[in-house]
Amino acid sequence: MLLVFAITLMSCNNTINCEIETTEGTIIVELYPDKAPITVANFLKYVDAGLYTNGSFFRVTTPENEATRDIKIEVIQGGKGEGKDFDAIEIETTEKTGILHKNGTLSMARSEPNTATNSFFICINAQPALDFAGKRNPDGYGFAAFGKVIKGMDIVRKIQSGENKNQRLIEPVMIRSIKRIK
């Protein structure tokens, strides 16, 4: 009886997996459309239009380059290549979704609330300062987490270790493609 319940519960887990192919290796992410429908739909618009092809991971935050900040984080940030941006989306806070910024969490970058378009980041280690009411962003809304890395955190860490100046990678890591996988 318990096994049947567990299998039923697992089959209710509606996730979408995507493969991020980079020049440093492949990262597999799992997206949560049931918890963060607006953010997942936005990310997949860029994926399905092929707009992340020839994009890059261009920014890294590390303990060294965050040393002077009061609230320190560790992430790698990437975005699309050529092509248009779609309209900015409404922020789905971690308070609404329950998806917290833990090791491997995928989240949308933004400046002000409701300004996220294509740029996203992946957390290295837990980053509670990026959650709702976290102190990294003065508005307190945090960032819209919408998935997590399920394979390839070694690639994420390799990207983070790249030489950078003022958090910008000297040689950005190219995103060859991001595509849905079964």
C-alpha cells in the first residue's frame, strides 16, 4: 500500500527537464511549472525560440569578489545570445512558490520587481539572502526560483572558478544551446 502511494505521489511531480550545453560541459536542470508557472513559462519561451543558443554565462560571484559586500552570494549568471527579449514577467517570490535558493537552484535575475526577462542564475551553496525577505536586494522581494540542477554541479563550479574582473568572466562560457529533454 505504501509503495502504491509513493509511486502515485511521484507521478504527480510535474517537472520539465532541460539540457544546458556549454563549452565547459552539460548541465541538466529540472523546472517546476506547478510551483512557478509564470517563471517556467518565461524561461521556456526563450528555450523554445532558441534564444539561449550562443548566449553565455558571463558573471560569477565568489567569496573573493564579494569580499567587500555586506551580503555575500555565490552564483553563476547567464543569458541569451542575439535576438529580442520578451516582455518582463511578474515576480513569483519564494514566499509564493516555496522554492528556496539552495545549492543548485535556478532563478531569474532582475533589477527591480517585475523586470526579469532572459537572464538567469544558478546558486552555489545555500543562498537564503536571495529568498523573499532576504537582504541581498533592498526591496526584500528576493528572486524568482523556478528549478534546480539535477546533474552537472561540477560544471557550475568550474564556470564559477573562471578568471573574472569585477564579477565578469574574462572569457564568458558559451551556451551552445538549452533544450527540453524527456
